[in-house]
Amino acid sequence: MPINATPLISVIVPVYNAEDYLRYCVDSILQQSYTNLEVILVDDGAKDSSPDICDEYAAQDSRITVIHQENGGIAKAQNTGLDAAHGEYIAFADNDDILDRCNIEYLLHALQNTGADMSKARWRQFGVSQLGEVSKEAETGAQAPG
């Protein structure tokens, strides 16, 4: 069976009390070099402005779906996202992640070229004071793997 060159990828993001960094996360997903994405933001009963931020993004980009639910924890939020997903592939991001611009493209490439069932990227931990710096770095994108 031929490989679909541009399959839909569903990116599921459980959201809970992330108002300080949610925009960095969503922006990094929307700015991916691979654009055939469905972004599912699952508001898991957040008590801050995160639900409003999710709705704001959904109003601006048709690739975004927001699901509001009572707090049930990250696993329930991920499962809610899985139930709503339409993609041929699934990606998960935490609401405080900043994805490298090429993240989805490279992970998809690895899956398609190896026939693997899953792929995973490197990650690094950083502090809140580095949000702006890391966000700018992620916009540039990593070099293609060798």
C-alpha cells in the first residue's frame, strides 16, 4: 500500500491551568513545517484563563478543536482527545511543551521510512525564565537528522 505523503496528524494537548505558557505551546504547534494538522485542545476543567485561550485559538484557526470537560486528569484528557481524533497519526504534547518547528515533520518522516509504529524526539528541560529564548530557537527548526 502506498504511503500517504501528507496524512492528517492529530495533535492532542491536555490543558489544565496553563495560562502562563499555553500560548507558547499552541503557537509552536501551529508554526510546524508540516501543516496538515488537527489540533485538539482538551480543557480538563482549568480554573484559570486557559479555557478562554483555547477558545480564542479555535476562533482563529480552523485546524483547532477545543473540548471542555470536568477535571479528570491527564489520562482522561488524552483519551478524550483520542476519541475526537481523525488523524492517520497521533501526536501528544503537554500544555507547557514548545515543539521545534520541524518536530512533526521529522517524526512523520521517521515513521514512514522505517515502518515503525511510533517515533519519539529528544527533549530538553528549561525554566520559565527561558520561555522566550526557547520559543525563538524552536521557530528556527532543527537540522534534518542524518
